[in-house]
Amino acid sequence: MNLTINRLASLAAGGGLLMFFQLYLVNYLIIGNTAIPFIYFLFLFMLPISVSPAIEFTVGFLMGLIIDISGLTLGVHASAITCALGVKRLIIPITISTGVRETGDISLNSQNFFWYSTYLLILILTYNTVYFLLEAFSFINIGQTILKILFSTIYSFFINYLICVTFYKK
């Protein structure tokens, strides 16, 4: 799939909006210091297959770095998104259908509900696992860390899925 200028501009605008909402709204929707939602990475998870890995990883790392700088988290987001994008590159060739391989579109309307939900859940779980393990940087309170991973994954999945259904469905 060739990215047109309009498609590229709409993807960039969507990514910018998700970053803006992550920084100025979603960061304040924490539930009980256990469930922390993340939405900025949805843009990266929905990038077409035709985008080169070098561009995808660079943009992801820079987006994570911007979140890190604004939240003083010292590279934790950048590391987590880079790992999640690596997992994305591993699971996409295995799981997508040939029709999607031809169009290159990874979205809720190009895949069925079960595939897209599983895809999103795996990537969000990967992101949250890396993020919270790096944030804790210890196994002393591993129970609390696992709870944060699980609750944040469920919370982030719910919010990201609502965004997909609301804005990305044709």
C-alpha cells in the first residue's frame, strides 16, 4: 500500500492528537494508583504494514521520549514502546490475513473483532509489562507490579478500543 500525502497527514494528525490527550488529559485519569491508562501508542499500533520498521521504531522511540521528558520517567516509555513495536513486527506476519497483507491496513474495520482485540491486548500487555517492570526496577513488590500491569492493561485496552470504535471505524 502506498501512503498518500493525505493518508500520511491524517496519521500524523491522529498521532499528534493522541500525544496531546495523553499528556494533558489521560495522564490524570489514574484509578487508585494501580490502573494507569496509555493511549499515545495506538497511533503506532495502527500504522500500515508498508511503513518501514526503521521509521516506525524511530517515531515510536521519539514519541516515548517526549512522554518521558514531560513525565520525568527517564526513558521508561521509550523502552516500553520500542519493545511493543518489536512484538508488533513479530506477530503481524503470523496472524494477519492475506487480504490485509495486500492492503496493509491494520484497523478494526479491516480485521474481525477477535483478531483486533487480541492484537491490541497483546501489544498493550507487552507495553505495560516492560513499563512497570522498568519503573519498579525491583522484584521486591512484584505482587503490586503485577496488579499494576493487569489493571493498567485492562484500563488501557478499554480506552483504546473505545477510541478505535469511535474514531477509526469507517
